[in-house]
Amino acid sequence: MFNLNKNLITRQMDAFIANSSKGKSSIKPSSGWIQSVRLGLGMSLRQLAERMGSSISTINNFEKREQTEAITLASLKKTAAAMDMELVYYFKPKKGSIENTIEEQARIKAMEILKQSNQTMKLENQATSKKSQLKELERLTKDLSNEMPADLWD
């Protein structure tokens, strides 16, 4: 029965890692990567401690610090290496790509610029149509995305 649970944990961790590496999952296991992978490998705290040249309490501390997001990248890298793993660290754009992130910010900036311009034109009784405003928003967004002015993120 115990081996069945170990095999299940191993398969679940392999699936979780595969989904994460393909960008399908951006969450970490609830018990943290260290503990989850260690258990998936069927490795005890003692065994991992020995492989790292550390104490069991150090490994236990690493697992707790990872859960509270207080562990260093150096500690994660050292732990991963001891489990014959590689630490992969990267920023994943929420909008799918850096280009999309820039475009979204350019659109926000363009809307700010056009809001001020449209307000002035309204006061002068020169308001433009919605269609014209949307066309100008798209043009300005494209220009800002391409030029990436220094104040884009202000």
C-alpha cells in the first residue's frame, strides 16, 4: 500500500512539473516544491540532509521557509541539486508575452492621453465621434508600443 502511495505521488509530481514547464500551471504544490519533490522521489529528510551535507533540521527549515516564501534562491538551488533537479526561475508574463504587456500599458497610457484631449475638446465644443476616438486610441496605442517612451510606465 505504501509503495502505491509513493507511486501516485511520483506520478502526480511528474504531471505537475510537466504542466508547469509548459506554462500550463503557475502555482506551486501546497506543501512547497522541496517537500513535494522529496516525497515524490521517496527521499527522507535524513537522506536529503546527507546529500546536502546538512542537518535534518536545516532541511525541515528550508521546507518551512519555502512555504512562507522566505527561502533564498541559493537555498532552493542547492536543494534542487541534491535531489538531482535543476532550479528553473523565470518571470511569466500574465498577458502571455512581454509584447502583450507593453501593448496593454501603451493602451492605458493612450487612454489617459486621449481622456485629457477629449475633455479639452468637449469644453471647446469640438467633441469627436466614438468611432473616431476608438481609431485614435488604436493608432496612439500602436505608436506608444513601438516607440516605448521613457514615461510609458509612469
